[in-house]
Amino acid sequence: MDFIQRIKDNFTESIQVKTEARERLAPLIAAAAELMTDCLLSDNKIFSCGNGGSAADSQHFAAEMINRFEMERPGLPAIALTTDSSTLTSIANDYQYADIFSKQIRALGKPGDTLLALSTGGESHNIIHAIDAAHDKSLHVVALTGREGGQVADMMLESDIELRVPSWSTARIQEVHIMIIHSLCDLIDHKLLGIET
């Protein structure tokens, strides 16, 4: 096997998926950033969740909000629902793994908050339960998905936004998800700080 060529092919495929996603998703990413900015300006918070690599991405988003992205600004209220091992394991043990995010949303969520839910295939049971809980608590939902969107796509309300990456490869979907997250952070900063460039 020619490993150098395989690496180049992976880069090429990633570029192609990102290029297609850019054309399809740019207006939706802008709308999601507007929704999140309005949420923050209303003294509400953003929750984020996902599994595996998507859990890491949800934590990445929360870190960029609480600390900073590329510009100096006060911290913004964001909570990754993937980080409290005692809460996660107690819910999974006493109830079921599918409830690890939804029970946190039901306890902490307030109307006007936003949920950023990541699922590459849109079929993760705990993400589906989290979106149900978000809707019950009158939270807005921004869902980062891929493939055909799965059950998550079917759950979106008119006020929600699905950002579906046009790929079936988990790796390529996750690569675009992190680009979307960085785009959201960038736009939120520009909107909050009143920077037009």
C-alpha cells in the first residue's frame, strides 16, 4: 500500500466534503450563530452534548465559549453535558445510558436556552432523548449531523436548525463538525463584539 498516496487521498476527500458543506451549510451556520447569539444576549446558556469524538467536540465548543475563541472577551455561559463523570455514571447506572443528557437538561435547562447536539448519524439514543427534553423545556436545538440525518432530522422543529454534513464517513463528518463549531464561535464573537469584518 502506498501510504503517502492514502494520506493525500484523505486530504482530498476532506477538502471535497468541506467544499460541498460550505455551499450547502453557510446560510444555516449563519442562522445558527444568530440563534445562539440571541440566546446569550438574553442571559441564557448553551448546552452541548455528543458521544465519542462528538463528546470531545461538544467540550471543545464549551471551552471556546467559556474561555475565548480568537478574540478577547468575557466568558460566555456554555455547559458540556459530557464532562461530569459522577452524574453520567449515576444516571446510566440508575436509569439508562440514553438518559445521561436528557436528565441534565431537565434539571438545568430553562426556556430560551439552546442545545447544541452532535450525532454523526443522527441515531444516538441519548441525543434523541436530549432533543426531546430540550423541546419539553422550550430550548432551541442546533443539531450537527451527517449521512441522512437519522431520527434527529425528523425531530427538528421549525425553530430548530440541523447542520447536516453531506458525507457517510464518520471521520469526514467530524472534520466538518469542528469547522462548523469554529465558524459558530467566530460569528458569535463578531456579533457580540460588533465587529463587521
